Amino acid sequence: MRASDRWAAVILGLSLLFRTLVAWVLPSGYDEVYYHLYTQHPALSYFDHPAAVGVSAAIGTALLGSASAFSLRLATLGMFSLALVGIYRIGSRLFSERVGLVAMAIAAIAPIMQVGAGILVLPDGPLVLFATVAAWLGAIEFFTKGPYQPSPRLIGICVALGLACLSKYHAFVLGAGFVGFCLTSARHRVVFRSRWFWLGAIAFVICLLPLLIWNGQQDWISLRFQSGRVESDRFYSIGDALLSLLVNFGYLFPTLGIPLFASLGIAAYRLWRQPAESQRNERYAFLLWLSAPIVLLFTVLGGRIPILPTWTMPGYWFATLLLAALTVEWFQIHPKSRRLQRWLVGSAIAVVLLSSLAVGQVRWGWLQSPGSPLGLPLIPAYDDGSTELLQPDQIRAAIAERPELLARLKAADFYASNQFFLPGYFALAIDPLVPKPFTLFGTDPRGFAFWSNPEDWLEKNAVLWTTERFQEEWPQSIERYFEKIEWLADVPVDRAGVPVQTIRLYWGERMQVPYDGWPY
């Protein structure tokens, strides 16, 4: 084994070890528990996203035999490891093994990359994997010695992009980046006259069939929902766009985020000043087309709508290769400098320490006031949003100790809640004891609007689940749908020995009228 491969194995092993520990102890997030419900409702696609995230969540549950925060994340741990190997191979192919190693290290350290694509079960996990496969095939296809001749690899690139689009709609922007590169590179425009490209285009459309069929059957609701997220009555604000950029720097970690964004500008400047200087600049152009469009698109949109940090992350993922190439180039000019090692090792240590502190606070309330087990009561429990991340094991144990409550759960025909993410927590908690179908009575039903019909629950009894924090006017607002509603029980949820949440359960006697509060 070559020295570079051994170092790659070390980076991969350390990353996998840290991510596995975090995946084991970190409570599930809102989206994660909601995607758990995807596994209970197999479909070609879903209201929020294409089907890949549901498949990802189902893999771990099938392998481990039960659903938990860790089992839902198991496939993500593996996919990110493969994606890291892909980044290493792409960097080695386009530049050098050292570039591949540095890019791999940056991607493994950046918090939003390791969390959003490497720990949590989110659409970004399969998106990053398949996009990396497409880029790896592109690095082999487009950068060969001698004149470029299109090959059957173009079909593989199109299939990988199709699978990325079945992961998250953002992949269409990445696909446009491939097209943009070929259009702007004189020796690669021959792609569009190749039969392999057109066969690949057909394969791409075939990959999209599950997405197209489901949306066609549902009046394109998913595409309308996602496109509607960019609509806003707000005036455009440059300040908000800059704030969005700064937030991304924070999630990437400033010592990595700022250089990653700067690498896009440096690469673009080089191409502008010396567009045909060398094959190296051609490689910069390839990576710039994969990274800059998605970073700039969502950064600019940040001036109009709130932007989630994972939206720009796929672009920064490929920017790691640009930054690594520029960093190694500088290192070759200053071979005796230790700045590269200090930069990466220092960033890694800081990220691990801060991440560990954050995970400890979320799981055990290390900084909670009152109750901090470390004697550092810095964050009031009631003001800490992380207390909303429920722990199903604790809920299950509390319910199992109440025979009368268990009896009422067994007597119910279905369960209902008022927030789209709460049923996922409750399903993880109660399914091992008393599994029942869940529905949602609220104005933001998401996938629940397609997993059952309101008429399905007529003349049936329900247990209604909510929490004190999210209760609002519920279940009073749905009393007219039932013969009667009565309180069943309050189940306290503790952290660091202090009650931080209360689960509230109600009995809904015989549903009389179909629920009509869904907007779609």
C-alpha cells in the first residue's frame, strides 16, 4: 500500500470512528424522525423529497432489525465514507495524491459536511455520494492524454446524476454544471455530438421515472412545494445574503469556510486571466462548474428567503478539491512551512472539541441550567431548543410503566399529532410496544396528506399526541371532528435530572367528521 493510501485510510478511519460515536449518542432531529415514516410508507417518491432518503433510512433498520436513531443513520455513515474515498480519488486523478488527501481531510473535518452528509439521515447523504461518483467518472472521462474522445462512461455519469436527482432536487444544478463545463470547454463540446451522451440522456430520464411518475400522479405537488419555497414577499436584501454567507462559514467552520469560498474566486480569476494556460486550469474549470453555481445560487437567494446550510453544502463539497489544489500549490513553493499541517490538525481538534461539547449538551445537558452534570449551568433549559429533540427510549420506558395508559393505546385504532415531525418521535417510541398507524391533524401535513385519506378514520378511536411546547390550540381546535376528546396522561421527559418537556396524550372518541384542514 502506498503512503498516500495509508494516510487516506487513517483519515477515513478517524472520520468514521468519530461520526459513529456521534450517530450513536445524538438524539434524532426533526427531519430524521419524519424520514423514518418514509420507511413505513414505501413509495416512488414523496412530498418533500425523492425516494433515496427513505431507502437510506430503511437500510439500517433492515440490517439491525429495529428502528432507532443509530439504525436510521447507518447507511449515511457508509455513504459518506465512500464519498470521502471518491474525493480522494478525484483529487489524485486531477492533480496529485497530496491534493486528494488534503481535499479528503477538509471534507472530513467541515462540520456541515460530516453532520449533514455523514451522520444524520438526510437527502444530502445519497446526494453527495452519487454526485461524487459522477464527478469521479467525469475526472476519468474528460481528462485523458491526447485529444478527447467521448466514451461509454458518459452513460455512467448520466446515471449517477440521475440517482443524485432521486436524492435531492439540488442535483439538477450539479447536472447543469456538467453541461456548462462541456459547453465552455472547446475540446469537450464534441460530447453533444456523441451517441454516448444521448444514450446517457435517455438513461438519465429513465432514472427519473419514479420521481416523474409519482409527481405526475399527484399534480406535481412536490415540485410545486419546493419551487414555492423560493417565493417571498420580502424585498431583496444584500445584507441578508451576506449574513447567509457568514452563517455558511460558521457551519463549515471559519478556518475552512472562508478559504473554501475564497478558492472559488481565486480559481475564477485564474481562468479569466489565463483561460488556456494549462491543463491544470481546465481542471479548475471542471471543479468550478461543479461548485460555484450551487454556492452562488443559494447564497444570492439568501437575500430573499432563509437558506438552510445544507443547501450550499454540495457546492462546497467540490470546492474542497479547488482549495486543496491551491493549498498544495502554495506548499510546493514553501516546502519547509508547517502551516498546512497546523491548519488541518488545528481545525480538526477544534471541530472535534466543539462538536463533542454540542453533542454532550443535546444528549446529557452538559451546560444546562439547572442540572448541568459538569457544574456549568450556562444555558437555561426552557430556552434551549435542543430539548425539543425527544429521546424515544425514555418515552417508551415511561409509557411501559403505566399499564392503564398501555391499555388505552391498545384500544385505539390510530394515532394522530399536530406537527409533521412529532409522529416520527412517537412512532420510534411506541412501535415496539403498541404499533398503530399515524396521521396528522394540522395545517402542515407534508407526506401525511398522501399516506391516508381523512375518511379512513371515521368512526374510529384515536390517541392524540403532542408536547407542551407545540400544543398551541390543540386538541381543542379539532374537538368538532370527534364525539368527545378527553385528557389521558402527561409523560414528562427529563434531561440531566430536570423535566424539560412534557408529552401530552388525549383520547379521541369516534371520529365523526373527516378532517378538512389540509391545504393540499
